[in-house]
Amino acid sequence: MIWYLLRMLAALGVTGTAASALTSAAGCLFVLLVRHRALKTVRWHWLLPALALAAGVTNLGFVWGSIHGQVMRVLLFYLTPHGPRSSRISSCMNA
């Protein structure tokens, strides 16, 4: 289901990093609206915004690296079955 939304955003010309930021912001807004009473029970500390900022920056870095880097190509290479061992595994699965 999420892929359909991301394809729609891509068709509108939204980049991958902006789409990731938009979907994360929408999820955050949803949780804030649904659980707004629970926020009153949170004991605020200066580390909370710093932790949120660090999580956002690392997520942005991961998304950017996945889109523009070699990460997906390397993962797909190592996750693709190849070699004699994979042929035995696939023949066992087909039997």
C-alpha cells in the first residue's frame, strides 16, 4: 500500500527524500492527533527534540543513500540466488 502512495508522489514530481519526509511527517501528525492527551504525561527533557532531530537526520541519510548510492544494488546482488547452492535450494523448493 505504501508503494502506491510513493508512486503517486513520484508522478507528481516529488523526490524520494521529500516523499520520505512527507510520509514521516504525516505519520507523526497522525500520532500527535490521536494521542494528544498522552503528550501531557510526557516529562519533557532537552534530549527529546535532539533525539528526534538525530533520528530524522539518520533516516534522511539512509533514504538518500538507498536512492542515490550503491546500497540497493549491493543488497540486490547479495540477496539474488546464484551459484550451485541456490540451484539445490530452488530444486528442493519446487519438489
